Amino acid sequence: MRSEASTPVVKKLWLHDILETERCIIKIPQESEAEYMWNLITEDTTKYMIWDKWDDFSRTVKNITETRENAQAWKSWDAAIYDKQTERCIGRCGINKIDDNVPSFELGYWICEAYYGKWIMPECVKAYLRFAFEDSSFEKGVIRCNSENENSKKVALKCGFSYEWTFKNHERIRWELRDTSFYGITREEYFKSK
Amino acid sequence: MKKLWLHDSIETERCTLKIAEESDAYEVWKLIDEDVSYFMDWEKWENHEHIRQTILKGRKRVEDWLWWYAMVYLKDGTCIGRFWIPQLYDKTDNIEIWFWIGKKHWWQWYIPECFERVKEVAFNELWVETIHLTVNPLNINCKKVAVKCWLTYEGTLRKWEKIKWKLIDAEFYSITKEDYKK
């Protein structure tokens, strides 16, 4: 584990890396899981997202191929969450935007309806924070969510993020303009809250 | 939807915003001193050749619909600063504006004057829904522009970027079309 005062080394996550929590395994998915993953995506899981439920699972295959390419190039590490008991994929949680200059990262996530209310996501987000601040030398983490997505905001707050700002009219979801709320956690805040 | 092109210009009472010419390079270079570049992620350029290259890249980006890299000229044709306006794609509803102005032209409110006119064009002709500014919290002059142009402080992103080896926060200011119309 890296102490706060030591020289920064940005450790990266690669294609075959794994993060582990008490109940889950987080790793990059494979194309062969596309159909199963596509079936997890419902109208409710995508309610606050800019992407709709995909028409057919070929788009999920394409998404997984891109995910794997991006993980190989450290452009993102957009992993899938697997339930340790069933070994089945139950959602996604990943680093979508990496700024190597700060260095900072942005987390994005969703979970299938069957796992709502089980507090799986805070467990996964905390695994990313451990990696980013303890194993690596990130300075800042960001979660951005649709301003109406109360569950996503709760995850951010439960994991020690603070509200930073709201981007008005940020993006269109099903043609309607929506605001986006930004939550952030700094390295100092992470270690203080431990 | 209207877009801004290479030969378009935006007129204000005292200024004209238009795309820089290669021949402006020396004049622009003379405007950039340590104070002007203090809050920016670029240093004072060593010679005007760098500026010429930037202007050429800027013109290419206008052709490619990426940015509208306008220069600010006084009515007598003197170049005094720069204004960046992103080009708008069909799905773009919000734009971020950047600007700087040569030190000898500070305190004459040229930037708020240009900003007001850009707001008019953006909200009435380009169908923009929100304009926002990202401001270094120590950049008091830029904050004054935001306030004078009726932008609202929306919050601060901590450790937003690294400039000259220092991690800095960013304050966000914005104005929506709805607020503008009010």
C-alpha cells in the first residue's frame, strides 16, 4: 500500500486485472457474455442514461469489443460486476475517463434490477477507490449522474464523495434536456474518511 | 441550424470577432505576456512562428467544424485578444467559451461586450441551451466577466487540472437560454 507522502506512481488496470469485493468480482467482460448482459438491460436500468436499451445484442458485442480494446490501451477500464455466488454478470462499474495529467478518473455504473437495494454498488465503488488512492496515485475521483437519479447520488455520498456542481442542460436523454450532477472525492478526503 | 464559418464575423459596438489570419501572428505574439498567460496551461510562446502555426491549426479547425477560433479586433483593425467558440453539431446543446485579452486592453470591458453579443448569437441563432465558463478560482478578472454577463456560479470542481505543475480547482459559471430570455 502506498502512503500519502510517497512518490506518485500511477498504477494502471489492464485487460486481465481483477478487483475483488466481499460479494463481487470486477473484471473486463468477454464478447461471449454479450447476450446474457444484453438481457440484463431493461428500460429501468437505462432510464437515466444517454443510451437506450439496445435493439439487439450485436451492439452489446461491439460495446464489449471496444471495452476490451480500451482496457488494453488504458483509455478506460469499464468492467463488469460478477456475483461471487452465481458467477454471473449483474451490472457494470468502471473507470470511463482517465486524466493522466492530474491524475483523475471518472466512475460510471449500473446494476440489474434483481440486485437493486442490496448496496452492491457502494461496495464496488469502494474497491475502485482503494485501487485509485491506495495502490495507485490518483488525486481525484469523479462520479457524474443525471440530477434526477437519486439512487446514483446516494451511492456517491455513501462512498465519501461530495457534491460539487450541476451542469444545467448537459445532455439529452430521449430528446429531453437533463441536468448532470458532479460529485468528487480527493485523495486527502479518502484517507481522512478511512 | 446556423453554424459559424471561416469568413463569418460577429460585430459589437467597439469590436469585431473574426477568424485570425496568418499575418496576425506577430501582433498576437506581442499581446501575450506573463500576466496574460498566468492562468493558462500554455506559457508565453518564444516567437511568433508558434502563433502562426496555432492560427493555421485554428483555421483548419474552423473548416472541420471544431471550433470558431475568433480574434477580437478593435474597429481600427487592431488585434486585442482571442475568443474560442465551439462549433455546434446537431446534438450539442451547451458550449464552453474561452477568452483572453492583451494586458493594455484590460479594464475597458471589451470581453463582457463581446460575451454579451456571443450570448445573443448563441441563444437566438445557434439554438444553444446553456453557455458555461470554467474559471480558475484565483482569476478575479474572469470571475468579474462572469458576473457582469449574468452567469451564475454553479459550483467548484476540486483538482480539476494541473497547470504549471500545480493542481488547481475550477469554478463553473453558466447561463441557460431560459435565464437569458428572462
